[in-house]
Amino acid sequence: MPEIIRRTIKSFILRQGRLTHGQQRALDEQWPVFGIDYQATPLNFNQLFGNDNPVVLEIGFGNGESLLQMAAESPELNFIGIEVHRPGVGHLLHLIQEQGIKNLRVMNHDAIDILKNQIPAHSLSRVQLYFPDPWHKKKHNKRRIVQTSFLDTLQQLLHDQGQIHFATDWEHYAEHMMRTLETHPAFSNNAGENNFSPKPDYRPVTKFERRGQKLGHGVWDLLFTVNAQ
């Protein structure tokens, strides 16, 4: 019988826009320094950053400007950003080189593969997911990255008292995130049961977010902590 190949449901659609000359040059010149190639083996963060500072992982950093600001303002932390769209990766690499940021590394691959195969167990202090695709049509809800299985994976990668920080400007997705997190036994809500959190000072307000606020869109932040074992 022929082998049955089961297609993994993706939480993103890979729309690769045209790279600018500057983005391509940054990829060519800065990827060997700040990029992390995908391999199905765990990373050694101490070797990667040259220190043992806590590691923050962001999934889907877009153009990378807010992630760069966080890294610049928190030199006591190490940051890893994951983004599947190469123009955003190139833009962030250009900014890293331009501003001389040392505590930030970049990955260009499916986050689920990276989480399952490349991040060591109990090695992360925080996982950030800001404004992911809400997949707002009911038939597409299964594509949302925030599912119980996703939280199961994060539980294994965060150390005790490690934190999850999600943010979205889609109210229905915020409610879905809240339900999924509140019913997971491994996490506790920093703001109290079923409460959204105020935006922490470390999360910059993005251009996208400001535009939405001008249009009257709300923004919901969720901060949860891994329960002590």
C-alpha cells in the first residue's frame, strides 16, 4: 500500500514578498552572525550567546522592530525571534547590525518544528506571541496556533515560574486564548482568573497596534506563569 502522508495544519500562510536590496544584503552578511539555521537538535544557549542570561523567545516578530527595542532595553536578557517571512527577517537583521545589538538571534522556520526539536527542555524564561493571525472564520479556527497541544509544548520548554505573554487585537481570539489557558492545569493567570493583564512596560506599542487603536480596536494582553512542580 502507498504511504499515507498526513499534512500538518499550519497556523500561517507563507506569503513571501519581494526582498529589498538592503534586506537581501542583511541576509547575506548578517545571517552567519545572528541567524540560527534549523536543525533537529537542541541548541546550546550558553554557547550561542556566550553567557547564561535568561532566554526570551518570540514567535512571529513581523518586521522585528518591537523585538529589537525589547532586546536593546533589556541587555540582561537574551532574545530569540522566529519569523517565517524572509523580508521581516532581513529587516530585523539590518536593524541588529545598524544598532549593534548583541543579545538577539533570529530564526527563519516553522515555529512548531523549532519548539519541538531545537529548544531545550525547561530552558526559556518567557515565550511571547503578539498579534498572531486570528483565523477568525469558524472553519479556520483549527489553524490558530494557540491550542492545548501548543501549551503542552510550551510547558515543557519553560522553566519553573517561566511566563507566557500573548497579545491580540481580535476579541474573539482573546477569549479563545483565555479559555485555552485557563483550562490548562500547568499555568496560572498573573492577573487572576479570567482577567486580562495590563500591557507590561517591556512590550512596545507597534505601528500596527497604534493604527488599530485609532480605528477603535481593543488590545488584550494575557500573562500566565508556569505552576511550580
